[in-house]
Amino acid sequence: MSIWEYANPKKFLTTSERVMPALWVSAAVLCTVGLIWGFFFTPDDYRQGSTVKIIFLHVPAALIAINAWFMMLVASLIWVVRRHHVSALAAKAAAPIGVVMTLIALITGALWGQPMWGTWWEWDPRLTSFLVLFLFYLGYIALWEAIEDPDTAADLTSILCLVGSVFAVLSRYAVNFWNQGLHQGASLSLDKEENVADAFSNPLYVCMIGFGLLFLALVLYRTGTEIRARRMRALILRERMQA
């Protein structure tokens, strides 16, 4: 068995349809358990009060937003090197999911920041790099829609994905690059003094795994939809040429 076997659209569709039910159920259970646990069965923070519970939406959404772009980068590089259409379509399928997760992270961050900082937004380096990543997501989606030839669109969006990865890296590691600004450090850390308390970290881990499985299920579903849409366009074009 080779991973490149799944570059065959039929093989990909058959396999994804087999694993998606388990992914949907697992994602639904973990997200539900994690969010209920986090919002209703964790204590208020001594300093932030109940607003700290936004962490159970904000952190998983931000994690998926950043890593979705990295997944798109890998898929785009596979397209450039090996010209597998499934990889290009997988990158295209992941972009709307990534932009939604980025928007959730920005909104929940603002809701969290307002009572803590006294402002909805600050041009903090970490926040700014995340906003730029959101704009790259929008540009990536717009570029796919603007170019009629799918192979040309895949080529150009792959280049854009490579450039945007700089801001994905900045968003991911900004807490290590910059100490200035209002944004706090990483919520989860190997350093026990910096890591959030177990009362918050345990349900947070559940939410993160649930969001990860949800992202995987959505990518498989949307990639399958893109494959079928590509087939349909090819059939329509063939019929027009034969007419």
C-alpha cells in the first residue's frame, strides 16, 4: 500500500466514504463533550472570571486555522511536484474551512480581549499576523474562483499558498517571536508554570482533538464534492465538443 494510491480519485472517494461516518461521530461527540465540560464544569478564573471559558472555542479554532494553511501548503506542493489533481482539490476544499476557523478565532479573541484589555482590537504583532492570514485565505479562495482553467488556478494558488505560509508561521509561533503586545503567551506549554491548570487544559485537549477530527471530516467531504464537480465539468465539456 502506498499513499500515492489515494491520488486516484476513485480510490480516494471509496476510502473517504468509508471513514467519514466514524469521523463525523467522533468529532461530534468530542466537540460536544469538550465544550459542555469546558463551559459548564470548569471554575471561573481568579483574574479573568468566566470570560476565560472562551478559550475552549478560541484556541481550537486558531489551531485549525493555522494548521489548515499548512495542510494546504503540503497539498499544493504535492500538486506542483507530482501533478495529482486530488491534492490540488484537497487544498481548495480546505480553504473555506480555514477561513471560517480564522474568523471564529478573530471574533472570539475580540470577545475575550475586550473585558481583559479594554479594547476589541489592538495592532499587536500576533493579532495582526493572524488578520493577514485571514486576508490570504480570502485571496486564495478568490483566486480559485477568478481563473477558469483549473490547472492554472491550482498553479497560481500554490504560489499564493507558499507566500501565505510565512504568515501562518508567524501566527503559529508569534508567542515565541514577540514578547511585546497585549496578547498572552501560549495557553498550552511544556512548562508547568506557563501551562493552564489541568481543570482547563483537559477539556481544552478534548476540544482540540474534536475540532481536528471535524476539520478532517469536512476536508474529506469537500474534497469528494470537488472531485465530483470536476468530473461533471469534464462530462459537460465532452458533450459540448461532441455536439
